[in-house]
Amino acid sequence: MRKVEVVDLNAWFGANQVLHSVTMTAAQGSVTAIIGPSGCGKSTLIRCLNRMHEEIRGARVEGKVLFDGIDIYSPEVDPAAVRRKIGMVFQRPNPFPSMSVLDNTIAGLKLGDGRMSKKEGLEKAERALRAAGLWDEVKDALGRPGARLSGGQQQRLCIARALAVEPEVLLLDEPASALDPISTLRIEELVSELKDRYTIVIVTHNMQQAARVSDWTLFMLFGEVVEFGPTEKVFTTPDDKRTEDYVTGRFG
């Protein structure tokens, strides 16, 4: 496991600056929640942590994102290598519709190494699906299309796909926002189970969810960090009045 350190990070979409001098640390073996109202820069920040932001036309970044002490934006660093170590799961489940559960799980592995045997692929898929808490539900239906699973199962399949390439950091961009309450609870339980093995950063608009699953919380407004600290402190004795107003529902 490794920590991710963000130092004076600024980000733009064309001429529009959306992040302003953001500094934070996602510690090893912990869950860091990023909270704030819609449009405050949460998703942009998390996409900067594995160089997904630069995939958008006109997007650029200044500042540093250090992973294991190395700036991932250094010219000699391969973005694909960064994304293997810092995996990401998006807001809406996005299994590949034409692929089976098995092939969805190991899709990232096949991109990286086409020489993998069928037995090895099955072993790696089982390991990832177990880690995502999905194996017992799909072990007899590995050939079934991934898109036919329930919404909650699809999201855990996407988490399994991210885990299959053996990342050290897992980024979750509002992973339960499109799910029902039971599926949301399962995702939260899964996050708690995974944090001992991975450094996790989760974007959420749900204050109760942030309080339940995270060890550290970053509160953002208008692309800036208002407050960053232990979750219990941020939610009970914040230093900034704006934080108190937001977590208590006075605005947002």
C-alpha cells in the first residue's frame, strides 16, 4: 500500500480553472472521503489522482500528485502504469455489455498481458470477485453477460475489474449514487473490508456515507479545500463555519 500526496494542485478545463491550490494526503490503509456540493471540483480532483483528467480535451494540471514519493505527472512517468497502480470506479456501473462476468473481471489484465492462460484468468477472476464480495453470487454464472446483473452487482463487478489488476490505490467516484439502499450498504461494507489492503479515496455527496466509511474527510467549495482532517473532527468540531453549515445541511 502507498499513500497519495497532492501538493498545490491546480486544474483547468480550457480557460476555466476548476481546482485551486489543492493539498491533501490519502494515507495508506485508510479511506479518505471528498465531500462538497455539486460542481465544487470533487470528481475533477479524484480524476487528477490517476491522470484521467488529462484525457479530456483542453484539460490540464499544474502542481504535484506524489505516489510512493514519485510525481505521477513527471514526463518520464507512463500514465498507463499509473492507472494500473491507482485504479478507478465510476459513478454509474459500466460493465462491458458484450462481455461475460468472467471476461469483464479480467478485461484489464487482458489488455496488459494477452498471454494469460484460461486457468490463470479464472484464478485471478475468482480472487478479484471474492475481494469485491461478489464471487458467491456469480460463481455459477461466470459466462452470463455482466450487463444482466443487478445494478449493485454490476458496480461490484466494476470494483472487481479494478482490483484484478492489483492496484495499490482505489478511487471511487460516487460509487453508490445510482444504487438502491441495500446495494449502497453492501458497497459501504465492501469499502470497509477493502481498506486494510488498499488506500481508498471516495467521492460522495452523502454526508452519512462519508461519516460511516471514511477515516479522513476533505471538504471542498468552488474548487478549493475548506477543511481537511479526521472524519470525526470534521463532522463534530470543524474549524471552519462553512464546514459546519455544510455537514449539518444548512446549505449544499
